[in-house]
Amino acid sequence: MTNQIVINDVGPRDGLQNQPKTLSIEERVSLITALVEAGLPAIEVGAFVSPKAVPAMAGTDEVFAQLPKDKGVNYSALIPNARGFETGVKLNVPLMSLVVAASSTMNEKNIRMTTAQSMSMSSDVLGMAKELNRNVQAYVATAWECPFEGIVQQDEVLKVTDGLIKAGASHIVVADTIGAAAPDAVHSLMSKLAAEFGADKLSCHFHDTRAMGVANVYAAIEAGIRQFDASIGGLGGCPFAPGATGNVATEDIVLLIEQMGFETGINMSKLLEASDLATELTGTARGGHAKAWLKQQK
Amino acid sequence: MTNQIVINDVGPRDGLQNQPKTLSIEERVSLITALVEAGLPAIEVGAFVSPKAVPAMAGTDEVFAQLPKDKGVNYSALIPNARGFETGVKLNVPLMSLVVAASSTMNEKNIRMTTAQSMSMSSDVLGMAKELNRNVQAYVATAWECPFEGIVQQDEVLKVTDGLIKAGASHIVVADTIGAAAPDAVHSLMSKLAAEFGADKLSCHFHDTRAMGVANVYAAIEAGIRQFDASIGGLGGCPFAPGATGNVATEDIVLLIEQMGFETGINMSKLLEASDLATELTGTARGGHAKAWLKQQK
């Protein structure tokens, strides 16, 4: 078994998209560059979405053009549909991410599709990706709880995951979109998914709304998961819980993971500089809960 | 197996002792009263220590005299030695707590005794307690890591715990005094201690310095532990890591525990009022990481 855990920093997309200030292209590139310098192996750079609907992600193509090159970083972009996929292909984006919610009401409210329609659209994109030999992964959103339906049944998550893998998704990110999961539920679901599909096909994505972000990462590690999303400085919010804290902070989970004896390849001192930059640029990134202590260790 | 988890709020002692402001007797009683009203089953009220050495705990006898009566709360006091025990006996304190560190250097720096001397002094007090039929528990401090020695060996913790139980301690609180433990180490040690001495003899006490407080409570629950210390609003600090956050916040772990399907008997709405009061009185209690979200649920 490998001793590596891979962290994908989603601050530049999930983080920036869910906080009030719109950053310039230069500012977004500077944040990503700080993350590259800290040794992040994977970074979610932006989203190919309508700039009217999501002004914070406007100009993601320009951000991609200005990224540090040849650093071995797995840069990714969120794509809502086939049009986003085409943009990603044109720009030669190494990894693209689709999203399907495990909860039907979430799909309907978020993208005005039923789960079946969303699965069908995603399958089409995954089919095109296969033909063009492109790497597309899929997020299974609201995998534990939906803001509209409440608790999501594990069978629903298994079904959606199965469909996406069969359609060709290279990887599945199981997401606690609203930060509602407790670690026992994380351990239970991720153990089942790992047994069914293999832990190496899976990542987890947690928010810290209920202060369980770090505990959920631990529970998922115990279930065999070795890839995680996190957001520098805990950047981001949650559209369904105004005032709630954002994604689990990268610095907090790097500390956890390395203390547990795994390797991340991340330089903590430079990661804290990236965290400071996130706070400086947005005014809202709170910094990881362990940041005060981490800064004393430098 | 019981579905109850017992929380002992140590904010009025461990919390107030480790933050800069000295509260009046009335303020201390008001904080404890708010915790009683929130339904806390156990509260650490104060310490019978030298008022010169620890001004924040001066007048603990007066605080005891003014506590809400007949509420079924397990009130406790920290006692450093036989003299503290005698004070507790005089005041009819229902539960007294001794502290022995698992790390020898910690005992030497903290109380100028070797571990053997500290064990011998504690055994004497526990012997007196047996004779007088009084309830005395013991903290095993620095059970995972010592600020002077680094990682503490599990065998040391097992040895000290064994000695204290044999000497008559009614209960053992295993404490991560400096907030250095990671959840995998918590699970490992608490599983061994529970197998050796029984989970019902054991509590855990965590600080949130490295943002792992909630994860550590989860790991200990998974190891069978059903009693925890926590501090209202995350009140407190850590003398060995200035600027670090304090004990794990009561509101954060009540949320975790209840979402995992256990009962605490605590009223969250009133607990948040107590958390607000802790912040108002001290100016430093940060509030649990989940507090913003919890307040929206009211």
C-alpha cells in the first residue's frame, strides 16, 4: 500500500466561487502560483461556466493560459456540460470535472434536470471524452445530505457512482456539498464505495460547516481513501448556509495527514504563505483552525 | 450498550485558568449557572490551589458555596495535593481530580516531582479518599505527547493508569494536555486502555491546538469511550503554545455526538447562550468552529 495521500486544492474554484469578492485574473493566477510553489500535486483552476451566472469564474481560459508550466501539477476545471467540455478540449485542460448530485431535488434546483437527465448528459460528455482520449472525472454531490431532501440513502450514491464509472469517469469525488456529514457516516459510505469500486477510484470533498471537516478526512482515510479535496485557508462558503465556514482547510488536513505518517509532498511553510495570500486577496479566507499553531512552528 | 455520552465542561477551571483575564466570583458562578441551565451533567468548578500561583482560581470555595443546588450535576474540583483534598472534604465537593503526567519531565517541570514521587503523593491522597469514602479521579496528563520529551510511550500511560486505578482512583481522564495527538494515535491508545481497564473507567480530554479536537473525540468514541471533557466556547489556551486555541469546544462535540446518534441531555440553544456568555466574560473564548452554523439552526 502506498504511503502517499494526494491533495487537490479547490480554493481557486470552489473557494473563490463561494465568497463575495471577484478576483482579477492576475490575483487568481498569483494564488494558484503560490499553491504550485507549496507543492500541491493537484489544483482546481476554475470553471467553464457562464460569466453572467458565475462572475468569479469569468476568464478561466485566461487563467489557464497564465499558469506555471511543467510543474507536474494536475490542473483541473469544472465543466457543467458538453460546451464546457469543448472549451476544456480546446485549451488542452488535463482534467475536467462533471457534477451529478445523488439527490434528485438538488439536481433539479441546481441545474434544472432530474438525476436521470443529469446522468444522461454526463454520460454523453464521458462518451465524447473517451473518443477524444480526455480525462474527465465526476463529482457525486450531496452524497450524505441534501439541503432539500435531508439524509441521502447510500444506495442512491452507489447507483450514481456506478453509472458514472460505467460511463467512463476516470475518478469519482464523493462530496459533502453542504458540510453536513458526520465521520461515522463518512466511514460507512466510503467503506462501501471502496469495497465496490476500489479506493483508488475515489476522492472525498468535505466542508467544515459543522466543524467535522478534519474528522471526516480521518474517517475517510480509515476507510482506505487516499485522495482529498481541500481549500487553502478554508476559503469559500456555502450557498445553502450563509455565514457558515467553507471547505476544510488545506493546511489543517496536511497537518493531520502527515502526523498520521502519510506523505503529501507539500511544504507547510510555503502553504502558510499561500494561506496568507488567500486571506489578503479575499478578506474572507479564515485560515485553517491550526494556522496559529502552525505559524509558531516555522 | 448505553446510548449516553457524558460531557464534563471544564471551561470554568481549565478554560478560565488558561486565559489572561481573572473573573470575579460572581462571573464564575454565572458561567457555571449557564452551563447547569444548558443541562451539562458534569462541570469542573475550580481548583484548590495557591491563589498566588493561580489567581484565576482564587475563591473556589466561595464559588462552590454559590452553585445552583439539587440539579444533579457532578461538580468537581482540581486538587494538587493532600491539602487540596482536605479543602474538598471540608466543602463536601462531590468529585475531586488529581493530575499525574505520563511523562517524567512534565511532572518535574510542572510540580517539581519525579513521576514516582507524584504517584506516591497521589496514592496517599487516594488512600485517604478511600478511608473517608470520597470520590477522587485522576488525570493522566501528556498521555500522547510531552512538550519536553516528545512522543510518550503507550506503556508509560498504561503503567501510570494501572497504578492510579490500583491506588483507588474512581475514574481516569486521559489527557492530551498540549493538543498534540492525532486521531489514529488516540484510537490506538484508548483501545488498549479500554481493553485493559474497561471503557467505563475512562474519559478523554482534548485540546484543539492542531485542529484535531473533534477528530480525536470521534476516534475515542470509536474506541468505546463514552465520557469527555470539553470547554464551553473553546475557552482556554495552552501555556506551552501561546496563541494556540484552547480545549475542544463543548458545542462542537455535542453536535458531533448527537449527530452520531448518542444522547448528551444538553440543550443546544442554551449551550450557545453559555458560549456567548463565556466570550462576553473573557473576551477570548473563540466559540466552537460550528457556532456560526449552530446559531442559524435556532
